Amino acid sequence: MQYNKLGRTDILVSALCLGSMTWGSQNTAVEAHAQIDMALDHGVNFIDTAEMYPVNPLAKETQGDTERILGEWISQSGRRQDIILATKVSGKGYMNVRDGAPISPATIDLALEASLRALKTDYIDLYQLHWPNRGSYMFRQNWNFDASAQQSDETLDHMSEVLQHLEKCRSAGKIRHVGLSNESAWGTMRWLAIAATHGLPRMVSVQNEYSLLCRHFDLDMAEVSHHEKVGLLAFSPLAAGLLTGKYNGDVTPEGSRRSHVANLGGRICDGLWPALDAYMGIAAKHRLKSGQMALAWAMQRPFMTSAIFGATDLDQLGEALGAVDLTLTAEILDDIAAAYRRFPMPF
């Protein structure tokens, strides 16, 4: 397993991060605990969760169950020191958590205390803002994104207030570092500038969607990441399972994510299938498992800190973990580059 620095910290995290959002919906606690044990046996030391999990489906009745399941593992195993633990505070508009209240010092206090209790730990290694209050172009909102209604002064005041409060949380020993999610280049740079000016906690990472089929990060965000050492924690590097081939032929396996969310968060569209066929063809040409190829490609990107993947059974988990032994050749990368030029943003 390769390990990368988390931002400018001395923390080393595994190049693959175990995602958890199926725990409590598609996976039982017993299954989740087996996944954690297997991942750690293969060198994974990084686990990502969120207060709003599980998903597929999202429900107020199950909100928080994922953190509680992970907390049970921490309590039962006694292995808190063996993992780098990341979680997130939900932002404005998600009605299942605090009736959609925006991120603020008050909501951070409520969320952080609840997460610490659920996770049965005294501290969070990486505390992330799940999405900005002002809105985001993630989750297919890029097709009609419009920032013209945003108020710059209001946003900057909010950032300063939140960073000051996160410093209090850090000083109290409740969090070690802070990060972003579903954030833009402008937003990331503003957070960094305010932190530098006032000696406040510096964002060490950004968790955005990134895969062979979703490559917003390659441009402005990649430049920010390079110069500012704010590494990417890529979510959905397998494009919600599409890049494993499980949905080839527009089928929906029983119990899969698509059986719960028919359009896979807007990823299922007319432009998807020819692009997916192209990447499946590359994997077949080079006698690779398509999911492993997708993860290996993600891990080889220069701005990648860790690729967050999930599984619903141990066979899927084992196959994904096998990606760490795969290095893509120049020929494979050339084929991927050619496919990208043909299908730059299929969803």
C-alpha cells in the first residue's frame, strides 16, 4: 500500500480510503466490521464517513447509523490508534439533518458532539465541511450552475467565523485537522487566504467527485492542489459502480445501488453508455479488471491523496484492494487519454 501526506501535515494516509456510506442501509454492522478488518489487513489506514450517512436510500430514520456502526467497531476492537478517521458536518439544505440548517458555529457544535458520541472517540482526525453554504456545482449541478447570486462579503464573513470556531474545536482536542468537500477553486483559495491571514486552521484536503467519467478536478482544482498542497480525496472513483462493469448493458443487479437510486445520482443518461463502453474496451484490451483499472488510474493522478471507495461485500472489497498492485503503463494511459478526448464529461 502506498501512503501519502495529508496536506502539509505529517499524517500519512493510505492511497485507498475505505468509504462507509452503505453501512446501515445496504450493509449490516457485522458486514461493515468485516470490511474494516479486511481493509486494515491490506494496509488501509483511512476511513471516511459523515453524519448524514447511510445513503441508498437517504432517510431521517437511519441518519447517523453509519457513524454508530463505525463507533461500535472502534469500541469493540480497541484499534482507534490504527485508523485516520474522517467525518463531515452537513451543510445548508439537507433536511434530514437539523432541518437543513447551514453550517455555522452552532451547527458545528451540535454535529461534532454527536459524531464524537456516535464514533466513540475523543477526537476526529479530519473534520470536513460537506458542502459550502453558498452552493456547489457538484452532483450534476454543473449543468445549470450560476454563482451570480452569491454574496462575497457574506461568504467571507461566514468563512472567517467558521474557521475561528474550528480553531476552538482544535484547541479543545476534538479535531486535529480540517478539510473541504464539494468545493470549488475560488472557495478553496478563500478558505486558505483567511486561514493564512489570521493564523486559523488550514484546509488540508478537498473531497470532490473524481473518476474516469467525472474530471472537473483536472483543471483549476488541480492547479490549486499542486501549489497549495491541498490534496484530493476522490469520492466515487468507480462512478457509483459503473466502472466495475456491474451495470453493463443497462442492467440493474438486485441489491445494487441502482436498485435503490435508479439514475445513480444523475449519472445514468444517454451520454454515459458510449463513454462507459470505451473504458470497458480499454480494460478488456489490456486484460484488466475495469474497476481495478479505474482505481489504479485515480491513484496515479499527481494530485491524489486518497481515493475513497466502498463495497457491499468482501469479494468486491478484495477486488478493489487489488488495485494497489497495479501500475498502468504508458500505453494504457494513452488509451485512456484518447477516450477522454472523445467523451470528456458524459454525465
